[in-house]
Amino acid sequence: MDFGTMLGDSYEYAKEALVGKWVKWLLLIIISIIPIVNFIMFGYLMEIFRGARAAPELDEYGRLFIDGLKLFVVGLIYSIPIIIVYLVIFGATFVLMSSGSNTAAAAGIGTLVIGLLIIFVLAIVIALFEVIGTIRLARTDSIGEAFNFSAILAHIGRIGWGTYIIALVIVMVAIAVVEVVLSIIPILGWILLFILTPAFSIFAARYVTLLYDSAPAPA
């Protein structure tokens, strides 16, 4: 798999979507930061997940909102295990820390550290499934298909687990490097980070779509 080509394609895709289309870019920025309204942005990303060769236009807001709502629901369901573990860990930590015993307090700190590690690992595992699951949602228009774990596992197997994980790490590092560089530039860098929010989203959506399409999807 040519990761460089995928990054280049994703960059050009985001560029095509936004550069010279300043009204669209401004609308995507505004839409992205307003709760509930940002479902429209999620819906726009769903269009990219469907494999649109040209960057989609920002229209049919009602349809985009519904698609975005579906994507939000899927993301919420995927986050349930993390939320449950979080509540259990922090509940146990609170009880131990508030017991008044030094031994219990030490146990509480240990529980918190181990719990955070568990949450971190769990979040990574869930993300591996969620990436493919959300694109299956977009391609089939079925929320159930976002949780078709046998098909998701089969698809990742066709891509190759090593290739799949490396590809995701590469795109995360690429975006993180740009964000870190901009974040250390006072004021101007922060403004650019804000302006580029839609670009990062479109870039990442195109990249994972290319990754998804690098191997045939199971039925």
C-alpha cells in the first residue's frame, strides 16, 4: 500500500473541496462548531465515505443532517463500553479515595492509573472497528451494518491488520504534526487551526475511505 499516494490524494481532495470555495469553507467552519447543527458536517463526511471521487458540494442540508445524525448515533453506541468502564473506574476510585484510609487512597490511585490504561487500550480497539463500521454505514445506509463485526473483521483481514494499523497511525501523526506546529505559533497559528478544522476532517475522511477501498468489502 502506497501511504504517500494516499496522503497526497487526500490533500488534493481537501484542497479541491475548499480552496477557492470560500463561502463553502466558511459555512463548514460555522457548521462544525455549533452543537446539533454540526450533524450537517457529519453528513458531509458521510458523502466522502460513500466514495465520491470529486469533493461533494454542500447542499441538501436536510439529507446531510439525517446522515450526520446516524453517524452520531453510531459513534455514541461505539462509545458506550468506554463510558461504562470510565464510570466504574472513577466510581471505584472516588470510593477508595474518600474512605479516609491511606491504604485505600493508595489503592484508589492504583485503580485510577490502571483504569486509564484500560480505557486507552479499549478506545484504540474500538476505533479500529469504528473506522470501518462508519464507512459501512455510509455505503449501506444501515446502522446495523456499522456493527457487523464479522464483516468488519473480514474487511480488515483483507486489508491486512499490520497495514491497516500502520495506515491509521500515519494519518494521525500527519495531522498531529501540523496541529502541533500551528499550536506553538501564538495567535496566528491558533486562528489557522480553527480555520483548517474542516480541512483536517475532509482530509482524514478521504484517507480512511481510500484505506477502506484498498480491499473489497465483504457482503
